[in-house]
Amino acid sequence: MAPLKPDIHICPTNQALIESVSSEIISLARRAVERHGWATIALAGGSTPRDLYGFLATKPQCDQIPWNQVKVFWGDERHVPPDHPDSNFRMAHEALLAHVPIPANQVFRISGELPDANQAAIRYEALLRRELCAPEDAIPRFDLILLGMGPDGHTASLFPGSQVLQESTRLVAAPWVEKFQTFRITLTPPVINQAAHVMFLVSGASKADTLRAVLEGPYAPLELPSQVIKPANGKLSWWVDREAAQRLSAS
Ligand code: 6PG
């Protein structure tokens, strides 16, 4: 089945983007729960996702999500403890999870505190298989994966030139990121592309050139890792504000 074409939603402001994404998440979560009893969602790091989490934590949005049937994961994590200022877990916990009634045993963070980042990746891969009920030979399928996009076209912790961009079997990897001189722990393309829904959140003028290159330029995922995200049997959507969309062709 050919991958579905992404649909692109251009919102007038960052706030409008967040409100649109929030209502999309609410309906996705409710549909997933109706369908199979759970909604499995992987969160992203970054400032745009953080703004979304803050909005989701407020009424009436927060009351519209069936938190008792939601399982929360992360698409990537920094190689730091959960209370570190750079931790994606800490950011999402402070912005959202501390303010909603999700049971603690339904929040599955990546163990960024482990001295060996690869061990954290191995541990998280086993957790994904268990919590998403995927047999050994199958790729777990998230209901929703949220992604941001950096100005260099990275997403999750898939950075330009990374070997993880060509990973075909592991679900979680721990690449060295030269530009930050640190390891990261990240979902790999196979598991992201297995998701039922992948939503990119991109805002701000600083992303405009990269967004145009990713969506309209030649396919070059080693240079523009966001291009590697093409759910084979799922829906890809881009939620961008007008600032980020300003270089896209009118069509
Ligand atoms: C991270 C994120 C990363 C982020 C993008 C966009 O760990 O930092 O996973 O992929 O989503 O860098 O971040 P901004 O929205 O802050 O530009």
C-alpha cells in the first residue's frame, strides 16, 4: 500500500496551531480508546510541543481526554536524569502530566539516567514491545506519535548524517549527536513509520526554509531526516503556523 500523502494544515498563529492540534489529539485519543481500549501516544520534546502540552493541561481540553485509558511514551530523550532541565520527560511532566489524572503506571519514560545510553534504548525497546503488545517479530504500532522539526530538519533525535536514519530492525537507538557532543535515545524510523498517526508540529519563521525543503525539495533524508517519516500504513499530517509556512508554494 503506497504511503498516504501528508496533509498540511496551515494555522494563522502558533496558538491557533496548538488549539487545532489539541482538538485533533482529543478526537484521536477517544477513537483509539473506542477501538481497542487504549490510546498510545508518544510525546516530542521542544518548545512547540511544550506549548501544546500546556494548553492540553487546561480546561476544557484536559477533561475531554480519557486519561485512564491513555498510555504516554516519548519519541526521544536526552541522556540525562528525569529531573534534569534538558529532560523531555521533565518538560512534559511539568507542562502536562502533573496536571491531569493519568495513572503513574501509564507513563513510560525513557531511562535517560542510565550511564550507558544504549542500555536505555534496549530497555525502552523491551518496554514498547510489552506495553504495545507487539510480538517479537512485529513492530509496535502507536496510535499517535507527535514530532517536532528542528531548523536542520531533524526530528525526534534523528539528526542529519545519523546512521539511525537507515536503521531497519531496532525500535529504539542511542545515537551519538556530534553537534551536541552527547548521546540521545530515540525511536527509529521503522517504529515511527508503523504508527497509525504521525503529527508534525512546526512553528516560527526559523523553520520556513527547512519546511519547504522537507515538503517540496528532493528526497534527501540523510540531510533532512524529517523526510524519512512516511507511515506506510498510517496518516502523516503537518501542523504548521503561517510563519513556518511562508516559503511553501501557494498550492
Ligand atoms: C528534542 C525534540 C526535537 C524537537 C525539535 C523541534 O528532544 O529536542 O525531540 O526533535 O521536537 O528540535 O523543537 P522546537 O519546537 O523547540 O523547535
